[in-house]
Amino acid sequence: MFNEHFHDDGTLELVVDKPPVNAFSIGLLHDLAARIEGVKDRPEVRAVVLRADGRGFCGGGDVKEVEALPGFEGILGQSSGSMRLSLAVLHCAVPVVCGVHAYCVGAGVLIAGSADVLVASRDTRFVLAEIDNGATAGAVQALRLMPEKRVRAAMMTADPVLAQELHELGSIYTLVDMHDEVAAAARAIAAKIAAKSPEAMRRLKLSLNNSTKAHELMAAYRAEMSYTYELNIMGEASAGRTAFIEGRRESYNR
């Protein structure tokens, strides 16, 4: 579900490839997190590039998997996986450059919000569609991308936030015109980072995380998820996911 390439400059490139829309399954979330967590024990890795092949970066969590699993196993697995991957990216021992194209939905926004540097194609749509799936989490990561009022509007309407807007806010470092330009642009930034002192860069990452209170993400995300769990117990969340699976609600991945 993802491919790994280690380049001579010290860049570790992780490429998601899960057709048709790169919906992140529970297994993919945990596998990616484990690979990123392992960077702390790989001194040869100086930077990480996280991107995707296919139609878009991330179509959100795998809703079909969540509904197919018994009881609340699906939502518990999806939420724990999303939190683990967000934390893995945020606390990765080296900088993480995230390359995004076409669409970045749900879990994809959590990942983008946790990354150090963002590259995106100009047409990319960032969508926090939790409200339509009976969920409430994601604000803590989205607040790393945009101001509070913008996050409120994005989550309450589920309307897309365009890459151009995030670039103007300074959250996206580089915009490219074509999808196939994202990979090269992300690797170029990672290579520039990788060329600097690895010991200094690892300590800079820790310093920046301390200054931006990155340690608070886990507690805040757990608090957000408590309301999602309530909606799942009530049956509201399952109804929203079923509507999507049955095609009674427009897809965000078109």
C-alpha cells in the first residue's frame, strides 16, 4: 500500500499507492506510522518525503472498512491509526516534507497539518468532511494550517479549502501547476534540508516542536475524538458513512 525509496542524499521517500482513491485503511495508517517512527534509529535518514501516486493524495479514511468491521472496531482502529500517524509525522526525528496533489481529505489533512513543509499542486482541495461522517476530530491538526475561524468554517460546511489559499497563508511552501511536478518539488526541498548538519537538524526539529507545543496534540485529539465516539454510539456516524457508501452523498475525491 506504500512504496519506500531511500536516496543517496539521505532522503527517505514514502509513496502511498492504494487505488482507487488512496483511502487510508487502518493497516496503512499504522504501517506508515511505524516506518516514520523507525527513523529515529536510522542515522542515515536526513529527511522524509511523504506523498502519493494515483488520482490524489488521500481520499480520507477507508469508510468501507470502518463499516465492515464488527462493533466499534472500525472507528476505534481508524481513530487510533490517524492519531498515531499524525504523531509520528509531527515527532519524526527528521523534517517531513509532505507532497499533496488533487485532493487531501480527512486523514490527509491531519497528516498535512502535522508535516514540517508542504508542497501541493495548485488545484489541490483540502477537505475536512468529518461532519458528514458523524465525526468531530481534526481541528487540532488543521489549526496548524489555517486560522481558527477558517477551521470552523471548513469543518462546519465541509467545503474545500483550496491550496492557493493555504499558500497565501504561508502553510504551503511551494505550489506547482501539475500533479506530476509535486514529487520533484518535494524531493528538492528535502534534499536541501538533508544537505545541512544532521545533528543540528534533528535538534532543530525538537526545538521547533517544543516552541509550538507539539506535545499537546495527543491530549487535544483524544478530547476531540470523545465526541466522535458519542456519535458512533448514537448511530449517527454509521448513518453518515452508509450514505456515502451507497452513493447518496457526493464524493470529495472527484
